[in-house]
Amino acid sequence: MGETIMLSGLFENAHRKRKDARDIEHMASKYGDTMLDQLQQRANNSKLTDRERKHWARLLRKARRL
């Protein structure tokens, strides 16, 4: 599975990488130690669209790697 994550990063748009990094930094400054919990809640929130949940799940995966 780790190989899949590494490979997906190879084909990721540079703009998306920068935007995701900014979003994670913003979440970290806003929520501190509870950032991962906040991202997990958003990734699992059934009131959000699939697209929004995928966005939060992607940020959660990236934040866990930091």
C-alpha cells in the first residue's frame, strides 16, 4: 500500500501539492494537536459530497505522513 501512495505522489499536480500543503498548515495552526481528528471527522462526514470527503481524506493521508 505504501508503494501506491508513493506512486500517486509522482503524478500529482504541483499546484495541488502546494495547495494541500497550505491547507494542512492552516489546519495545523487552527486545530493544533486535534488536526488529525478534525480531518478524520470531515473525511467521514456523510453530509459532505463524495468529492469533499475525498479532499479531506487526501489531506488526512498527507498529514499523517508528516
